[in-house]
Amino acid sequence: MPMTIICLSLLVFSAWYVPYRFKRLWELKRVWPLQAALFLLVAGFFGFLFTGLYTSPNPVVAAAYNALGLIFIFQVYLFMLLIAAHALSPRLIKLPGKKTAAGCLLISLGLVGLGFYQALSFTVTHHDIQVKGLAKPVSIMHIADLHLGAQRSEAYLQKVIEAIRRHKPDIVLYNGDMVDSDIALRPELFALFKSIEAEQYFTTGNHEFYIDTDKALGLIEKAGIRVLRSEMVRTHGLELIGLEYMNADRETYDSHMVNDLTVEEELPKIRRSAALPTVLAHHSPAGFKYAAQGNIDVMLAGHTHGGQLFPGNILIAMRFSTPKGRHQAGGTTLLVSQGAGTFGPFMRLGSFNELQLVTLSP
């Protein structure tokens, strides 16, 4: 919570500072209209997020949300560059004010353009994990944070499905936040999943609870995807546990809390066989230590987006000790995906959209 307050305070300050610096650099007479516009921009973008307006099925609202996100990040980068230029100019650079301002504008625009371009595609990463007690290799396509909705629809999903077909996994695991907007709750969109031949499983993420949850889960099940809500299924010589989205324990802070469940309390309730290896799917890496204490062999998670874009990829490490990639605690391996989609700004900078092909071998 303190970090959230600090970040919001800096954003409000940036709405005043950016026009103020341009007034000095470009010798402008009045900047209060621009300051008012930037204050409204910050308030509008966070209004979309905090009120859940981005979940609206109205395509005009979706377009406004996406546009505001990009403009918002443009302002953030411009703010950081102007701060840096102000700090460095007396010592390192002797550019005239107008050239400094123009340079900051162009660099900010370039960063947003690059981030937008990188958000258009995804990468399939390969991960090999040795598991005790496994009779034969099993491949899992791990897909977290697809975020079908205002930013992802048929075209992107079709590319994901083509990647699944190309790699031919034994299991496809959609690990939460498959949907983040009611605009995606259309039978024809979910019918695309029916073309996948592998077994398909789904665990809930926090975003499934911000929309029409029953309708979303119903469409997922009708598409041939088994929904695991704190349940275990035996398949391919292992036990696959899918936890409902929940917090790690009663003490850990979670800004996305949607229920009063915890990994610490719920995981021990699931009866398991000591003879079979176990894969735990939980949308968030929160609760990793309880997975290790429970002798889980492999835990798969997402939720963090790897920070998604700079400086988020630095800030996320302050919230999660395992923000992305592979981690080990005793005999438990945790693999955290950066996510297959985006949320908020349609951008990737310092991270990438990721599908994880996980090969479990004896």
C-alpha cells in the first residue's frame, strides 16, 4: 500500500511538472490548460482501472481505455526524461531548451511505439524440469494471463492456438486471467478452443472475478476446458492441482483479493497420492513456500506479467520475490510466466508476451 500511494503521488506531481518544464524550455506563456488535461488523463486512466470500467462490453469504451493507456505511459516516460534532462543538463549536456524538449518528446514517443510493437506478438519459451516418480515425459503448454477482452480477441487467440497445435503438448493449462472483460464473453470466441486436441485445464485468476464470473466459466467449460477450482485430477502419470485464485496466507498483503481463501489453508485439504508426482497450478506465485512445504514437485504461476513495462519490471520485484522465471525451494520448482497478454497499457518494454512449453521428464 505505501508503494501504491508513492506512485500515485508521483503521477499527480508529473501532471504539474511536465507542462511546467515545457513552459521553461519552450518559453510558453500559459500551461494550466495542459496541466488540467494531464490531471484528467491520470484520473481517467485510473478511473478505468479502479472502477472496473475497462470490463465494459462497449467497444467504444474499450478503444478509449486502450488509447488512454498509451497516452498515460507516454506522459510517464516524458516525465522521467524531463527529470533526467534537468538533472544532467548543467553537467553533461548543453542543448538549448527547445531541442531538449523536442528530444524528450521524440524519445518518449519512440519508447511507446516500441512497446506497442512488442506487445503484438508472443514468444514460446522452453523449460525442462526433471521430476521424481514420473514414468514418462509429459509436456504442458502453460498459458497464463491471456487477457481476452479489450486488447485481445479472435486474431490473437488464433495465433496462440496455432502455436499449441505446432508444439503438440499433452496438456494445455490456462493459468488464470484468460478473460478480463465482458466484451470477450462470446460463444464464437470460445468455440476456437474446441479445435485443440490436447487435454485442456483452467484455473481462475483475479480478473475472472471482476466480470460476469458464471458466464465466463460456463463458456470455458463449453469449450471443452476443464475448470479446476481447488481440485485435483490424475492424468499422464501425475497429479495436477488447480487452485482457485487466493492469497498466500492471512498475513500477506494482496491488492487483488477476491475471497478469503489462502494457499496455506487450502492446499493441505487436497488429498494426494504419495506415489505420484504433483504439479500445482496457481495464478499467482504467492504461496510458493507453502507449495514447497507441501512437497509439491512443480508449481506453475503467472499474474506478475514480469512487470510488463519499464519501470514496472523493477517495481514488481519489490512486490514479489519470484516475479518471473524459474525458482527452487527444496525439491519444489516454481516457474513463473510473464503472461501471454497485456493489461492496462497495450505495451511490453523490458518483458515479452510468453507461452511456456514445459517438458517434465523422469
